[in-house]
Amino acid sequence: MIAPSILAADFARLAEAAAAVRGEPGSGADWLHVDVMDAHFVPNLTIGLPVVTSLRAATDLPLDCHLMIDDPDRWAVGYAEAGAHNVTVHVEAAKDPIALAKDLRAAGAKAGLSMKPGTPLEPHLDVLRHYDTLLVMSVEPGFGGQEFMPEVLDKVRTARRLVDTGHLTLLVEIDGGINTETVEAAAEAGVDCFVAGSAVYGADRPDAAVRAMREQIAA
Ligand code: DX5
Ligand code: ZN
């Protein structure tokens, strides 16, 4: 699966950015990744709930909301209620991530848990059993256009093994520095869903960029 990140799109034209990754049936984006940053958990500030509500009405692509915010225990369910398909919170920020996963699912969304590059997987396995997706950050969260950190692929391999052996049931997602150069190594390590911002919206044809990445994964 491919989830273009609108962080790299023109924020005055988000509906057009969503439409630009549809592509031919079967070749376009699977999800639209929405980076919510609060200038506290990360140094950058982006968009919030009103924009997600408007986007929900502007596209039928499933919205994959990545909350890089303090206190997701308070705010995350609002994104589920606004119609997000998947709401991802950071394990470093959530106070009661198991309760939060239950609340997100009760509100009709999939629950996602994200980890910064330096956060180890093992201490959080009991929490991950309550989640539908694991978002492995392959850059420090906060900004698009950074270089992929290959060292996080060990975490991806471990997660893949735990899923394949039935110890976890979740999709493994990767976020940061994904492009046609890096997508193959991530696919080999066992990623299910690839987030890409600048590689998609920095291209002349975002739909062609999505297709090119898909071809790399299949190769
Ligand atoms: C970074 C965000 C990413 C970002 C990725 O904190 O979580 O989703 O959009 O951008 P690229 O693909 O440019 O690294
Ligand atoms: Zn993201």
C-alpha cells in the first residue's frame, strides 16, 4: 500500500492534492497520509481537526492521520469522529495507549501506534497487541524531505517476524525519506504500507510517482 503525505503538497489546494494521487484504478494511492503537528511534540506546526473534517468531505481516499502531538489521549478520538480511517498516535506521547486504542476503535477508526527512530519496539509489545498499525518513523518526526534512516529497518524486520508468526496482528507502515531509491529496502524488510511526501508531491505527476514506487515494490 502507498500513502502519499500531503505535508509536501500545496496547503491551499489540498482537495486537488488528494485528486492528484488517484491515478488509474489499481495504480493510485491507497490512503492519504495527513501529518498533524502541534509545535510541542515536534518543533513544526501544520494542520488540525478542521482541515481533516474538510478533507474528509473532499476525497473518498481513506485518511491516515499521523498525530505528532502532545496529549493524544485528549485529541485523537476527535480525528476518528471526523472520519479518519486510521488514527496514529506516538507511543512517546500517549499516557494510556491501550485505553486510547480501544477508544479509537469504538469511534470507528483503526488505531495506529508510531515510534520515533530511537524508540525500541520490545518494551511496547503488550501495547501493540491492541493496535491495527505500527508506524515506524524512518526520520525524526517534524519535517518532510529528510534522508531515510536505514537503521530503523531492524525494527521493521522484528515487527514483520512477530506478525508472520502470529504474535502481533497489524500492518507495518514506514514514514520518512521513502522514494524510488529507498522503497525497495523497506519492502524487503517487510513493510506493508509506505508513506511518501516529497517523492510524490515534489514530482510533476504525483500519480506517476505513486505508480513508479509501486513498480519498485513489485520488482
Ligand atoms: C515527518 C512526517 C512524514 C513526512 C514524510 O515527520 O511524519 O509523514 O511527510 O515526508 P518525506 O516523504 O518527504 O520524508
Ligand atoms: Zn507522517
